[in-house]
Amino acid sequence: MTLAKILTLLLICPFVLTADDWKQFRGPSATGLASDQGIPARLNEGHILWRTSLPGRGLSSPIIVGNQVFISAAEGNEQDRLLVLCFNAQTGLEEWRRSFWATGRTMCHEKTCVAAPTPVSDGDHLVAIFSSNDVVCLDLKGNLQWLRGLTVDYPNASNSLGMASSPLILDGVLVAQIENDSQSLALGIDMADGSNKWSIARPKGANWTSPIPRTHAIKPAVALQSGKGVHLVDVHTGAVLSEYLGGAATIPSSVLVGSMLLTPSHGISALDLSSDLGEIPMLWRSRALSPATASPMVMDNAVFVVNRAGVLTRGSLEGGRREWQLRLKGPFSASAVGFGTVQYWVNEKGLLQVVDVAQGEGAVVSQLDLGQQVLGTPSIANGGLYIRSDKTLWKIGKAPIL
């Protein structure tokens, strides 16, 4: 693949951030990037605008729609009481909560929990999915629209470690990956009533990656990643448009920039999603870029990954060549978020590290210790960085001038 071709793919429908809402896992287009929010890079305790206590466990990210922050949680000894909560984005005060009993299995590894998948919103509705395979759709005032216990239709769709794939909404279709060692599938669910538009069998094997939307082409599609590779699927029919069968990771998810899908596969494999011609072409592969749990991020015309040792690596988008490395304080379960040339990384101990990737070979410009275990990916919207633990939800940003 020529350099000119790669640059063309990066320019196809370039990613432009125009809205401040953060409606799904990793935000707009599932990239972890926001528009410039004015959040300081040099943080201290004074930048914590508010904090509020949470009633149950959760690894899901907050999502933000307008002036509302939504999260999911699970409480009880068996984590069988499922919660959806709404907070005021300006004050941190709780506006409402809804609770439901789990209908499926709540068995999880001790590190994860039933409320691991991040909710998703289309701007009018909110959908939360749980490891118990319960799916609930509410309006933004908390009124129930529909509810499904997927275990009724798919009784063997579970794994002993817990499910964690986050859903997305594209063209009125909720896409959910329910992938495991037994009854492994992906669903396209009609947002109007919760019924299936399609259901397709997926490779058997526990998988915690999340679907990636492709919106730049005539035919809206989603990229579904698994241990077998990547399948590009028509969002309205579930038909497989093209596939890459070179294998892929089952924890960190891919990221799409232009028409280039950067997939955790033998390091990072750059795939060409510009057409639907059967086999997805590979543009380049770099074993020097090796993500662990956190998903890759693209900014400043480069791809960034963090490995198991907590080393952040910058690689060229044009070929994956390693450009520099920077040691952070890990380990990390959460993926990074950011804007401009600033990345926000929070490790499992709750240490928030702010990295400016444009300063030499990267520089940690500030740190803020939240003092609690953090496993979920943060969110950015409306001038705030939102981080949740099992006990607390924080909003971090620029303090108003009084």
C-alpha cells in the first residue's frame, strides 16, 4: 500500500467533532476524542468541581446528554439489582434512578461486575445493557420504553468471567455483541420496540470488545471484532459485507480514523474499510505497538497504545513505525480520553495522569490522585472530565471565576 493511498484513507470523511455530548463508550465515533473542552492540563484538587456517592458497583463509563449524566450500576450480594442513575451535570445532584431485577446470570470475575457495559443514547432515549444480558430502554426522564431479558431467548449466552461489550446505536438500530464460549451472537435491535431486526452467529469465545460504527460510506455498517478478526456488518440487515480473519484481541477495541481501522491484531493492524469487497485489505502491521487492556487512541496524526507495563507508545499512522515511548504509572484497565494533544489516563489505583503528546517525546504534565480504584474509561463533555469508581462519580474541569 502506497503512502499516498494511506493518506487518502485518512482523509475520507475526516473525524470532526461538532457536539459536546458523549453518548456512548469512548464518545463520538468511539474514538476517545472530544472537541476542545477547556479542561486544564495541569490539574490539582481545586479542579474537582463536584463528587457524588454511588450506590453500587460499576465499570461502565458515564455518558452525557445535554445537562444530564447517566451511569449504570449493580448492587446486592449477587449484583442482581440493576440500576440506571441520572445526575445533573452542573451540580452532581441525583435527578432520578431506576432499578430492575436481573433475569440472567450475574456470575462475574471479582475484578469486573454486572454493570460493566457502558450505556448508550440516541439523544432521546437511553439504553443500558448488563452482564446478565438484561437490556433496558428509558427516555431521558427515566420512563421505561421497553425491557428485554435476553436470557429468555438465548439461555446459554454467558461466560463465567462476565460480559462487558458496550452497545452502540446507529440509524435507529441498537447493536450488541453477546459473545462467549457457547451461544455466541450479535444482535441488531429495533430502538422503537426492542425487537430483533437481525441476529447473527459469532465466533465462539469470550469477547469483551465493542462494536465500532462506520458512517462515512453509503451503507452504514459496524465493525465487530473478535478473536477471529473483524467482520464488517450491515447495520440494518446483519449481512457480513467484508471480513478480516487474521485474528484480533478480545479486550481492547479497534478505533476508526477516516477509513482506516486500527485493530489490536498482532500488535496493531491497519485495515482498509473504504469498500465492501469481501476481504478487508490490510494496510500495514506493527508489532512494535502492543496494546494490553486499554484501546488504542489516535491524535496528533499518530496512534497511541499502552502496554501491560504501563509504557505509552506513539506510532506513525502512515506505517506504524514507533516514534517514542513514555513510561506511565500503571496498570491500566481504562482507555484514555482527550482532545487536542492532551490525553487523560487514569490507572487502576485512581491516579489520573495528564500527558501532552506534543511536548518532545511526550510529557506527563500533571497528576491527580483520586484515591479509589478506577477500572472504567472516563468521559468528556460540556467542559468536564467525568470519572467513576465503584463508590464515587467525579467531575473535573476549570473552576468558574466567582
